[in-house]
Amino acid sequence: MSYNVKLDIFEGPLDLLLHLIKDEEVDIYDIPIARITQQYLEYLDLMKALNLDIVGEYLVMASHLTYIKSRMLLPKHEEIEDDLDDGVDPREELIAKLVEYKKYKEAALTLKEKEFEQSMIFTRTPASDDAPDKADLLLDVNVLELIKSFRRVLDNYGGSKELSVTLDEISVTDKINEIVSRLESVDYLTFDALFEFGKNRMEVIATFLALLELIRLKLLRVNQARYSGEILIYRNIEEGGVTDNEKAEEGKGDNNGS
């Protein structure tokens, strides 16, 4: 049995590229295209191996990056430059799109921060003294940051780098119930703590798929105080409506495949 995860939290290939540029700490106006292309393809390979729903635009961007990389590897002879867009940097169009997209992302983040500040006007002190100050939790963790952290956790378990997610012995549904149960007794879990009881790579993979499913169902929220900081996982407490278990049961039917 395979477990397919269909998420609406991917924002598109430009979002992945911006994530990589920020993570690699490179200049957006001088992208090391070979390095970024390699990182991009590694992310896609991991997403595919996890049966995450990858829309065609991600693959189109992969082809475009590979094309730009090949263009930049060509000898810089004058006659070749004349044939290829008069010597224009092959990254130019992509950079323009990324810069424009970055502006919108930053504007959206500013608005979200304002909304968050407004919502914090009437607050209660956290019950646990160890809990981080929620006023500092300005960043929602996107799926790209989760995948980066998951790669690090997975590497700690060694074994083959090849992933084949056929979870015959380990139930993702059981892992969903396990995560929900653990969060009933604590205020939050760190991302690393989520995997501390994993006995092997397959169990770690099942736990990660369960986490993604709970996020999709809006049963969990994940935050961090700063970019690339520690990821904290909270349970979403809803007033009224369906229960957590009912939502989880509803999601099971949508994501189990053969």
C-alpha cells in the first residue's frame, strides 16, 4: 500500500527557488545556477519519493533551470553569443520573475505580521514557563522548510538514500493518532522530538507523512521564531465543529491509494 499526500501548501516553483536562494545565502542577481539547479532537483526527487503531489509547473521549471545551466556552460565565443540572444545573460528573465515574486512575498509577509500584531493585543500568559513567547512566533513554517528539516532527520538514520514509500508494516493513520495523542499532554513539540522514537527510516517517513496530513487538515500549526530556527508544532484547538479524530478520518479516505 502506498500513501499519497496531496497538499495545497505548495506555492509554486518560484517559491521553492526563493527558498533555496535564501537558504544558500546567494545573491538573487547573481544566481549560481548549477548549484541551485542541483538543490532544486534534489527537492523534487524527495517530494516524488514521498508521493507528494507535484504539479507540472515544478517540472517545467526544472527543465528551464537545466536549459539555463546548459547555456551558461557553453563557451563564451562571440559568434555563439550572437546566435544566443545577443549575449544576454540566460538567467535574466528568471531573475526578473524572482525579484517581482519576492516583492509580493515580502508585502504579504508584512501584512501577515500586522495581522499577527493586532491579534496579540489581548493575550494570556502561556501556561508553561518553558514555552516560547508567542509574540516572537512571526513565521509560519512552509512545507519547504519542513522538507529541509526532514532531510536532516532522515540522514541521521543512515541506510540507503533511495526512498520507496510502500508502508505495508507502518500505518500513517496510526502515526496521525500518535502525534495527536502526544500533543494532548504537552503544549507543543519540536520537530526533532517528533521523530525521537523512530526505530528506522520507514517509521520516520510515516511520521513525516502523518505530520503533513495533519497540517493539510489544519489540525496542527507549525511556527518558528526566525528563519531556519527551531520548528515548533502546536495543536490547533477549535471551538465547535468536527473533532480532530473526525477530520483525520475524513482525510484518510482522500489520501490512501494503491
